[in-house]
Amino acid sequence: MTDITITALPAAPLHVFEIWSNPAAVANRFETALGRSLPVLGRALQLPAMRLIRYEPAVWLVEGEATGLAEILGSDGSLTAIGGGLVRVRLRGADWRSLLMEGGVFDAESKTFAPGCSAATVIDHINVRLFVESEDVCLAYVPLSYAHDMIHFWTVAAKALP
Amino acid sequence: MNGPQRGGVAGTIRFSFDGKPLLARPGDTLAAALLANRIGLVARSFKYHRPRGIMAAGVEEPNALVTVGTSGRSEPNTRATDVFVYDGMVARSQNRWPNLSFDVGSVLGLAAKALPAGFYYKTFFGSAKRWMFYEWFIRRAAGLGDAPTAADPDRFSQRAVFYDVLVVGAGPAGLAAALAAAEAGERVILVEQDSVLAPSLVRDPQDLDPAWAEATAARIGELGGRILLRTTAAGYWDDNLITLSQRLAEPGEPPAGGIAQRLWHVRAKRVVLATGALERPLAFAHNDRPGVMLSQAVRTYVRRFGVVPGQRVIIATNNDDAYLTAAALRDAGAEVVAVLETRPAPAGASSGFTVHNDTMPLTTNGARHHLREVSARVDGKIVRWQADLLAMSGGFTPVVHLHMQAGGAALDWDDASQSFLPGAARQNVVSVGAAASVAPVGPTPPPENPAKAFIDFQNDVSLGDVDLAWAEGYRSVEHLKRYTTLGMATDQGKTSNMAALGRLAEKQGVAIPEAGLTTFRPPYTPVTMGLLAGRIERDAGAHLRRLALFDVHQARQPIWQPLGYWQRPRAYPQGAETLAEAALREGRSVRTAVGMTDVSTLAKFEVSGPDAVQQLELVCATTVGKLAVGRGRYTFMLREDGLVFDDGTVWRLAEDRYLLTSSTGGADRMAVHLSYVRQFLCPQFRVSVVNVQEHYAGIAVAGPTAKAVLAGLIGEEVPRHMSAVRASIAGIPVLVLAASYSGERAFEVYAEASLAEPVWNACEAEVTAQGGCLYGMEAMEFLRIEKGHLVVGGEIDGRLTPHDLALDKMLNKAGGYIGAAGLTRPALTAPGRRQLVGLEAIAGTIPEGAMLVTAPGQPADGHVTAAALRVLESGSIALGQLVDGFARHGEELIATSPTRNQSAAVRVVAPHFYDTAGERYRD
């Protein structure tokens, strides 16, 4: 019996947080304001009301309350809303790693892909961002237009995992 | 003589072969079950329809090809030795008519002398058409099983995994290698094509207790290793990527878990090949008769399946291993009449069997399609033995296929075993066990009648055919293979290649390694098309993108249209309306009242930052910097060569924040282009470019009363044409852009996609109240063609300049945009270029895509890019590209489509058929 539950979460505020100049200064302002460093590539920062996932070298995905981030960026970057275009899908259960290998190309079964890690990959030709919330939970950020098919694919695949 | 027998309890699994109901035991292969049911005749050979039985016990079986399953699940050319019987299995023999025992096609065997290797090339001369005639007969006279015509009802999975070590083959060597790696803390995957671990230990328990295999596997599992049975490593690719074919259901069997097969893509840091070795047959006359089997296969049937394939047995061998078979048969109650030993005395002397040294079979005779007699020359005299089983062993061939697929730099020749062993490897791969070393063999004397001494049983190739190819000048082993068909089909030379190479080397007068090798290509064993092309669900891997408002549209029962990667409403028919009727009604509503449509799929990018305008003025060929906040304009983009590749609108939303829209179909390309400019051309820009295509759902409201609709919705003054305002509809924040693609006053309303449904509903209610309706892609196409708006992929096809499209007046006169330099090339302004024109039908309906010619038979001067009916008036109109089109207004041409046998007389006109002054945009 496969141990996995696939749930599409309600829409949430999502923003792109991009730095175009003075990254060190922005990082300092961020740390001063929030008491934590900006996460490095492949990692995420979880704060009580906000999660930051590094997307690209100078781009982070911000989930949740983004108030105050524009001030931190100042004239060194910008914040752009993108929440309407992504569906958050929660994969809960011991088999989420195995599920992500179906139609996938990324080693989600590696122990190094641990809680707090993030990744960008392609699953069944759909671009998906992943965040390991805990050993039993992974969040996938799926483009809205593909979310229905992605969830259906996972639902079917979950029934026949090896 | 009794032929195959099985003692003990009867089987409990029901299956059928050629319609005859039979019983099998759990764990039986089809081959074992057939033998247990005393069925020795299983197939007819490919070319001569010779009766064939079961020769092997694994994937190397060349003879016993059957079709398993029914309808869409039927799987032809399945080796009876590589399919496990399940309840209800339906198996059928192939390439015979009217039945297996009496096959009319076997007359071809009588004409074998007239059908030698390469007979096609010698016989079927003449034109290609004649070959089509010949082929019809050849296809019916020779061949394998028939591919099913019904759709395969099963699902297939593709899966990626990453491991430190992949071990191929779960025999003793493979299990030991996997255990060692697992104990060293490595991530291990071990795959075995059989349904049991270490099948060789079941066959030869004297080597090691089979329980060891189970215990070892359990330990590997405890250490986190994965073991897959019924899984074949079918292909070895670069960077230690190995593809595995896993059977979750047997051929023809309805899969219990919904998925029939799984294709694994394994990335391994290291690969261990424990693929074992295959036994070679001996070449002597009529060695293909049912009842002539490989020695280890016989032992497998006896020890693993409890089936004794014969009661009076001749053993023929050039090595020690066959004596184990003799002992197994003796222990099972069979009589080993004689051992024909090619090696000189004292080989076999201590075996306890009657051994004739320096001897090998001369020929066999049969009755009722089964072995009856074996003869050999013993001490110069021909001796005949009554026998129903001949177990032969010509030595062993290590399975080096994967090693060579991996780019094996070489194979090392081992004279003692007369076999190739894995040499240096170019990837991190090592071979172990019998794949790396096999026992020595003695000499194998050539047969006295090579014409009937088969080496490739599946393709009916005898040593005589090799001799013939040599005599006809075929020297290269690759040519030999193609001329004789040796080593082709499901067999891939598993049991034949070494014999052929040996014969070729003998002819060449060289050692076998010097005779050359054929290319090792994946897959080594057959994989089904379903495994490669099958999907877990119908659209898996090729999903159509859904609109955010998909459910809203679906409730209105539109005709859906795939457009790019998207699924979009084409029209919303009412009652029994056809597509054309619905589209015209919808278009007329837009022209006379109001209509609304979903434009969410447009590419959209938010460009922000102090250098946003510089970024946009690089990408857009029009001016951007002069836009006031709240204003927008039409724009288009050029490639570096100066040709137009996309168009859209650009809006200044705030002092340093812009929204750029472009075509749906070019959205991904535009995203790449913007990234290229941002990251590569101008990394110094202080700008952020964010793809918000999916963030916003878009609704276009167009028509003479669109302004009234919008005013009612936002409760404030609507923006003038090419202006933007932020407002709210149904309590949802929206961005309203006054832009038109229809020729009417129109607005695009953008809301966050997850919040868009109430906005749509509010708009629809207001539109309906104003006497309007929804419209789809078809009406949109009519409207935009009539107005002369361009579409990417139609008029903008990457071949025309701004001038060709009559856009040059909009170019940024200051230059500086991408493509500006390319535009200065003389060729782009030379006469003879295709240019945008309008076309109106003089008679008939203009076929879309038609060629534009001056007279029938003349070369095309251009083509119709898009055609439509006039929305309010009658008549057929179109847009097109025409050589020197600007100067040809008024000229009459023919729009002709030979492929559809359609044509229409057309007049070249300006590409604007409606409101040429643009007055309807303005209030």
C-alpha cells in the first residue's frame, strides 16, 4: 500500500524577490531585518510567516507575507507577484520521494535532499519546483495550467509505485 | 520413447496453446509448461517453415517464438522460455497455416536449395513496382508473428533512479557484488531478468545452496538495496545511463497494479555486469529438430521445473559442463544412452557414462516432428542411437553485449574457451562471474553436411549459407550478417554469432578475433513498443495546458481547440449550430453589440527596475521610453537578423514597471529571448523580468457596447484606447487595458488567475445584459483577419521584415533595438521580397494556406496565411504573403490548393477590410 497523500493547497501569496545590484548590502539588510541569512541555492528559509526558496542565482521565491521585503530591496531589486500562476501541491507520506521519480529526472531519493532543501526539475515534461518541508512532506510548485494533469499523473502513478 | 515428462502433482494454472486447454504449475515458463504437457513442436522457422521445438531455457531461445495474449495485449514473437504462465494465458504458434503440425508453408523447405542466402537479390529483378508485388507473397510466406491492430489497453511507467552501483544479473556473482557494495554503504540496485534470484543455483545446487541467494537478497534489502526481478538491462548509454525494462505483468496478462511495464532510467556511478554466459549449440545436420536442446537448458527443465525433456538421451559436448546434465537426467530417471565427446580420451572417462571421444553428431532423424534417432561417426563407422532427446553443449559465450554497448574499447579473445571476454572499458563498468570468464572447451569439428547444419536457428541460416556468402565475395562480417540475415530479429546472434565468426575466420584463414565483430546495439533482448512509447495516462508527457477558467468554459460546452500547448475554446455553439455558424454569430455579436473571450494564454512579462526601459527598447523595435504612465502601445520584436519574430503590446504601469505582452504560441521563445537579453547581453541592467503569463487570467471584452459593459463593471470612467487603469470587478483587483484585436473598442481585463472566476462571471453577466455573448478562437480569427491584425505563425513567420509587414513606420528611429543592424542588409530591401497583402475572393472561397499563382501551372508567388468569411457582409477574404505584394494591389491571381483540389480567383488588396481609419477604437 502506497503511503502518500496528494493535496492541492489553496492559493497563497507568492512573489519573485530579485536582486539586481548590491547583493551583499541587500543580504545584510535582510539579515538585520529578519535575523536570518538569505538562503543559498538549493536551500530554503522557513520563517513563521514566510518561506524563501532560492530560485536562481539572484532570484528567490517568497511564499507568504512579503510585506517589508520591498523595503529591504530598496532600489537594488524588486518584488513581483506570481501567485496566480502556481499551484502548491503537498505530497505527504513516506513514499513522496519514490513518487517524484516517476517521470522524473532528479534524484529525490537522495538523503542529501533533506528537509529545508529545494530543487527545480522536470517531471513528465512539466517544470516543477520542490521544497522538502519534512521527511514526510514535500511541497511542489506546479504551473497552474499543468496542475490538473500533474496531480492526475501523480495520483495514477502513486497507485503503482515499485 | 516417451518424450518430455513431468512427475508429481498436476498443474493448477489453466492456459491454452493453439486453442488447446492445458495446465501448468506456478512458476512455469511457457516452455516448461509445454514440455510438461508433452508438446515438443512449438514453432515454425522463419524462412523454410521447418518444425521447431524448444532449444533453450532463457532469453536466448531462437526457436520457440509464440504470440501471447489477445486483442490489444497480444504480444508476438515472445520467447516461450521468457514468459511465465498465468491463469488464462492464451498462446499461439506463428508463421504456420493451417496449423502447426500441418503447415503448407513447409513446402518451402523442399525448395531450400532454391532459396539460399541472398535469394531476394538474385531473384527479384526489375522495377520497384514489381518488388511491391513480390513482397506481398514474401510477407505471407515468411515472417514472425503479427503485430496487434487493436489499441494496447495497458499503462506504462517511466522512472528515473540514481545509484552508486547497478548490478546486472542476480546470479551468485551479481548477488555477491551487490552485497559487497551494500555493506560498503553504497546505494545499490540489483536487477535480474528472470523471475527468481540466482536461477543458475536452482539448476546447479551443488555449487551453492539456493537458500544462500535468498539470504543474501534479504541482507541487501536490509542495507537499503533494491532488487528488481523480471527486469532486463536493455541498453547502456553514455555517462553510465542504463535503461531497464521491467515486466510488471507477463506478456498478454492484464496488469494487477494497472501498469504493465516500467522503463527505468538508471544513473549509476559504477556498473557491475554479472550477465553470465550463454551456451552455444553444436553445428551438425538437422540440429534444429524438436528434441535437440542445449545441455544447460535440459538441466534447468529437470531441476527447476521438474520436467524431463526426454527419456533416451544423447549428450553431445566439447566441455565438462554437459556431464552435469547427464547426471541430472540420470538422477531424474532418464537413460543417457551415450555421450558424444569431441575431445579426445580421457575426457569424460571418469563420468560413469558411455563416452565416445573424438565424436560429434553426424545428423538426426525424426518422426512426427520430433527427434527419433541420432547418428555419429564412431571410430570411422556410422553408429545410430534411438533417442528422444539430444542435449548439446558447444561451450559458452560470455554475455558481453552491455559491456560493448558501454563503449567497450575491446574484447579479449580467450583461446581456451573459444570466446570473447570483456576487455578494457571506457565507462566505470566491470564484468564479473561467467560474464568475465568461462570454462575451456575442446575442438568442434566441422559438420559433414553444412547446408543442414544450422547456426542461426531463428533466421534459418546454416553453415552452408555462410560458405555461400563467402563464395559470393562477402568478406566483411557486417556484409555477411546482412546478406544471410544472421544475428537479426529477437535473437541478435545470441546463439549464432560465434559459430558464424568461427566459420568466417576459417574461410579467411585467420584467427577468430581477426574476422571482426558486428556492432553491439541496444536492446540486447527485445523490448516492446509499449515500453518505449506507452504512457501512464493518455496525455502523460504531452499535456495540454488548461486555462485557469477551464471549468467555467467547460460548463458552457465549447468546442475545444488545441492551440500551441493550450486547450482553448474555439466556439460556443448554441443548439445545433455548426462551428462556422457559431463563429459567425459570435463575431457578429462583437461587431454589433459586445462579446467576451478568454485571452489568458497571451505571454505576459513584468519588467521592472531603473533600467526597464533600456531592456524593453532593446527587445522592442518600437519606441517605449516615451510612454507615459498608464499608457500602452503596439510593439513588435526582431531577431538579430532583422526579421520580425513576435508582436504584442507594452504598457507602462508605473514609473519603472512595465507589462509586456506577446503571442501565445511564442511565449516560451519570448521568455528565453528576454532572459538572453537580461542575463547575457546586458547583465549590468538593474532590471527584473518576471514571466507572469500564468499569474494573470485575461478576459477581452470587445464591441460597440464594450465601453458601457466596462463602465458598469468598474464603476468609473473607462480608459481610452491604449490606456490602462487599475480597478476592481466583483471585489477583485483587476488591471484594465484598453486594447483591441478585433477592430472594435475593446478592453483586456487581467485578474490574478486564482481569483478570476468571479471576475469572469461578472463580465459575462454584464455582456449578456448588453445583448452580447462569449466568443471563441474561430470568431477571433475572423475578426482579426478582417481588421488586418497579424498573428505569429501566420503572417509573422520569421521570414519578413518590418517593411514587408508594413510595420516600418513604427520602427524606433533612434535604432538601438535588437535587429536594427540586421535590417541594414541590402537583401532585406531588395525587390522580390514577399510582402503582406489582403486578398478578396472574386469567385469561390479562398482556401487557407493556398498558393498564389498568376495562372494555372505557374510557380507560386506567395501564399494565403489566413482566410475567413466577412463577419457582417458576404464574401471570402484573406491575408497573404506575395512577392512584391505592395505594388500589386488590384492584380487578379489564383489561390490554389492542389492537395485539397480547391482554388479561388482573388484580387490583391490592402490588408484591411474593416474600419481602415480606426475610428471604431475611439470614443
